[in-house]
Amino acid sequence: MSIAIITGSAGLIGSEATRYFASQGMSVVGIDNDMRREFFGEEASTRWQVQDLRDSLGDSYRHVDGDIRDELLIKNIFAEFGDDIQLIIHAAAQPSHDWAARAPMTDFTVNANGTLNLLEMTRRYAKDAVFIFTSTNKVYGDSPNQLPLIEQATRWEIDPNHPYHSGIREDLSIDQCMHSLFGASKVAADILVQEYGRYFGMRTATFRGGCLTGPNHSGTQLHGFLAYLVKCAVSRTPYTIFGYQGKQVRDNIHSHDLISAFDHFFRNPRVGEVYNIGGSRFSHCSMREAIEITQQISGQQFDYEYADANRQGDHIWYVSDVSKFQGHYPDWRLTRNITDIIREIYEANVERWQELAVR
């Protein structure tokens, strides 16, 4: 029996990973206690996803409604399956840097202590398993804002002569900058994953994601900007742009392409690796550009307002350089660009979100 343990199994990345690895013949143990609802409210609840996983996967999926900070719970799960565990995908997190400032203790214990729990139980009971961690580009703090950026009509861009013009590499320092408390807790987890790999010889990888997105994202104002943007357009809910004249740039990677990267690493794992992963130059946009694409696809004008104050530690320009991962796994490809992603989010959710339309 081949077991995959997936935390945050009802979230965007966790649910995509659950379906994919179940389709590959693995039995999936999903750990998710719908803390997203606690973080962001009822609209962000993932309970619907849990039911869909149970209905669609049947005996291939076992759901654990539990907290990754619960040491005894995690120990019992790992002890039960032991060497049958081949893969751990750790996608559970407190994911918002705005929310972290409201409850730093919760943010840190979920992101750092929860990760330590999983790593230690992997070391004790399933040391040969592959451990994949969904980290974040926020580990770099606001260092990208110190790059030579150029303001253009609809976006910020980086000097075309700079080494990071193709995207930000893994050699950017994570030190001496403002991270947000969320970024700091993810740094702690990120380093732990690396250290367990290098110190104990475990097959770990930390994937520092740009904006992770897709049609199953339960987007809210504080997290999941692209899904939330489309949701606001369809439901005619006012949207707020925070700072930088709406010209801040993000790369966006579809959950399908991210899980494909996870699969490549799983099939040919390495020790203590770090990868920047995102849409790269293939799939990126500014806030203004995302609004324009959304208006074109939805056929509706967008109701938004602008707030001068940007979010602390927020990036002005961030595009991932994925060449390190592509060098290690040359058969991996990005398949969906920003227009493809927005169209897919819209088409998958338009009927449900239209029912929320403000009248």
C-alpha cells in the first residue's frame, strides 16, 4: 500500500494534489480542519471541497479533521502507516500576511510548529518518504522592492539589463528586510524543511511559490487575489487595490502546473532542495492588467476602488525564475498562462458566484 499524506487537503493545492495522487493509485490521508474558515470567514470555508473529495475518491481518500499542531494526532497517523508512507505534501498554512499581524501566535504555531511536527514524525516513522513543502516568495521579504524597478503605463518592470529580468532566483537574500509576520513564520518553516533534508539526509524540497491559483481556490480579500478578483467581478462586489497605483506585478501558477512539479520531484527526489516556483514570464500580470483581462472575459465593467496605503512588506514586482527547477526536471512545463487561468476560474465559478451578485 502506497500512502500519501497531504495537509491542507481541502485547500487549493491540497485538493489538486489529493485528486492527482489518488489517480496515480495512491491512498491519500488528508489532514484539514477548515481553519481557512476561521482565518477568513464563511466564504472561505473548504467544507464543500472535503465532501467532494469523499464523494469522488471513495476509499482512496481518508479525511482527518485535525490540527497539524496536535503532536499526538500527527504521531498516531504516521505510526499507523509507517513505511507505507511514500509522500508527504505539506500545504496547510495560515497564508495571509495581513491576518498574521492580528494573531502572531496562531500564525507562527500553524506555520512553524505545525511544519516541525510533520518533519519530526516523518523522520521517526517514514524517513525514506519524500517531503514537499509549499513555501512562499514572502520568505524574501521586501528585498525585491530594492531592485531597479521602472514604472510603466500599466505596470512596474525591472531594468532589462538586471540579472533578475527573467525572474527572481533562489540566490536572493532572505535576510535584513521586512517580511511581514507571515513571511517570518514561513521562513522558519522553510529553513526547517531544508535542515531536516541536509542534516538527516531526508528527501525534502521547499517550493517558494508566487501566486498559486486555480478554479478551486476559495479566494478572499486577504488571500487568493486572482480568484477573489474574478469573484468580485462576477458577483459585482467592490474590490480594493492597495497601493502602487495598481501596477504591482505578480506571476501566477495554476495548481495543475504546481502539482505536476511536485510529481516530477516525487519521482526523482533530491535532498534539501529549494526551488522558486511560479508562472514566471510565461504567466504574470499587474493588478491593472488582471482587471482588464477579467473585464474582457466576463464582459462586465469592474467596480473597484484604490487605497493609497500598500500592504506592509508587499512586493512591487515579483516574477519567479523557474530555471533551476527546469534544469533539474527538463520535462516539466508550464501549461496555462494568465489569460487561460482567469478564463478557467471564471467558467468554473460563474454560475455559483452570480448568485452572490449585489443587487
